[in-house]
Amino acid sequence: MSVGEIIKFYRQIVGLTQEELGRGICSVTHVSKIERGQTPYASEIISLFSERLQIDIEKEVQRFENLGNQLHYWHKVIIMRRMKEVEEIKKELESTPIIGSSSYAALYNLLLARYFLLKQDFKMTYAFLTHVQSDYPDLPAYERNLYRHIWGIYYLLNYRHSKTESYQKAITILKEIDRNEYGNLEYYYHLAAAYQWMNSYVLAYSYAEKALRYYKEIDNFLGAIMAESIMLISLGNNIETDFKEVEAAYQKLIHNCELLNIPDKKTMLLNNLGYEYYRRKDYQNAKKSFKESLRLVDRPSVLYLQRWNNYLKCCLEGRLMRKAELLKHAREGLSMAQKLDTKVYKIVFKLLIHRIEENDEQYYQCIEEEALPYFTSSNSELLTNRYGKELYHHYVETEQYEKIVQIANLLIGSIHAE
């Protein structure tokens, strides 16, 4: 952006015409040519313009020249999740009104979309992405790939329809990124996450390994932990993997989270490790990991309910808690779900209570009449499969042949969706 363009921008901001700006200084024609960069000009004229516009032209030129570096640094701290710096730079950029009329406008709007993704404000993210789509159809190479990357993260985090459909959209758009034009190989992590949720563990591991190498190169320790956690989930689903190696790797990552003071990632890893123990019917260690994970989660919250359900199911199946105590805690979970008005966990804890009470009739009736219809309508494929399979086996045992066909069709449809 030239000095003339800066003058024009601030002239329009204060509402002066070219004639009013040039009055007593130079002709309207000369003002016009200066603004368009079509004529040499004396520094005295620019000083008089600046005085009339009440700006420091040297400071504005310097600010614009630093703008590109500032925007790319903002992107870096957003990726690193250094929230104090993220907010500070955002305020500085908001105090630079010229940014919206400069050649950096598209990049700025894209980074605002990325900022709101970080804040999980999907409505604002969508608004900025669609704004860029309509107002900047011919994006430069870097911005074009950043645009794809942000859409990919958006679909990964904000599944507006079925999760499977959103993950497939994320994979499709992320694979359109040209790494040579973009350079930000963080998108490998998001590809790994999408493949993990699609249960494509080999591809998830491959992309997570690439992301890990990149994160180590740029000293992004938080990103490295996230990439390694995906690799561990993939390894945990490989029956040929020595679980002792997986267990040791989890403990190392958990220790790193303690050193870096990132409790949200520590609780995630503890929960994942607990699930690995649970799958292997090592209920004592699963209980220990789930319990440690719970201590780091805010109560009441939906995340707490998810971890609380894992803990109680582990205690139930491992017979690690008395029935009366289990019922008390499950009812506490149901009460918390009702206060938070979260339908999924209202149903989940209701089902858990039926299981603890060993009331099979009400348990399977609740799955059939309440749980599956809701999980299906809300596109919760994981819960649909989990409880659908339980109901299928119940129908087989009780020889309810018509219902066997119905539930089989539901499960086959869910598999095809994946």
C-alpha cells in the first residue's frame, strides 16, 4: 500500500473530499494523482495532508510495512494456542483500521475465522469464511490453502449433519491443500484426526507421524502431544502392538502434560489410557485412570458427564463398587445431566441405572423406544452402533425375528454411512 493509498483511506474515514483535503495545499487533480500513485510529490505536501487528517504518516507507513509479519505471527500463536498473545495481537490489529482496505484484507479475515474456530464460535467462523468466499474470489496461493485448511478444521469440529459426513468433507478439502504453496504442515494433524474418527487407523497414524515431525521442527510441544495421542490410539487398535509399549508411551505423554501445565490434554490422555485398559478388561487400572481424569475436569459439565459415565461403567463391569454406591453415583449423573439439559446423557445415565438395577426389560425397552430413535435422529453414529448391537443380540436371544431384521438394517445403514 502506497503513501497515496494511506492518504486516500484516511481522507475517506474522516469524510473529506479531494477538494477539501487539498484546499490551500494543492489542486484537486494533484490530490487525485498522489492518491493513485501517478505523480511525484513533495514531502511538505504529505506532511500538510497528514496534519489535516490528524495522522502520523510515517507511523502509518511503518505500521503497514509490519502488518504482514504481524498477521503471520498471529497465525503462529493461534496454532500454538498461546491465548494471551492471541488476544493481545487481535486488539492491536483491530486498532489498525487500514487493514480492511489493504492487500492483507483477505488474510486478516481468514485469520479471524481461525481465531473464532479456536474459541469454538462456529457461527462467527462460518460468517468470516463465507465473507472471504464472496468478497475475495481470486485468493493468492497461501490464502487459498489457508482457506481450505480452515474449512477442513470447521468440518472436523462442527458436524452440522452426521459426524461421518463432516469428517469425509474435512478429509476431502484438507487433501486439496498444496503443501508447497502453504508451508503450514499442521493440516497433517487435522487429516490424522479426521481419519481417526473414521476408524482409518493406518492413515491416521501416518498423518499424525508427519504432523509430529512438523510440530517438533517448530517447537510446538502442545501440537506434538496431540499428534502422539492420535498415534497411540491407532497403535492401541492394532492387535499386534505390544500394549506395554503403548502404556509406557501414554505415561510419558501424561508426564509431559504435567511439565507443560496443560491439564486439559492430561485429562484427555488419562481418559484414553483408561479406555485402553477397559477394552482389555483391566478394570483396576482403568478405574484408576478414569478417576485421575475426572479430577481435572470441571463439574458440572458435559465433559465431566462423559468421564463420569466411563468411570461408573468400569466399576460396574469390574465389580469394583457396591451396587448401592453405584446407583447413588449414577443418579447423581442423571441429575447433573437434567440440570445441564443434555439429552444424550439423560438417556445414557438412565440406561446405566437400569443396568445397575439389573432390570433387563426396562433397559432394552429404553434402548428401543428412547435411546436409538434419539441417537439416530441426532446422527450419533457411535452410540447408535453401540446400543444397536446390544439390542440386536437381545433380539437374537429372545427370538424376535422381525425386530432382528429391523435393527440389522439400521446397523447396516450406519456402517454404510461410515
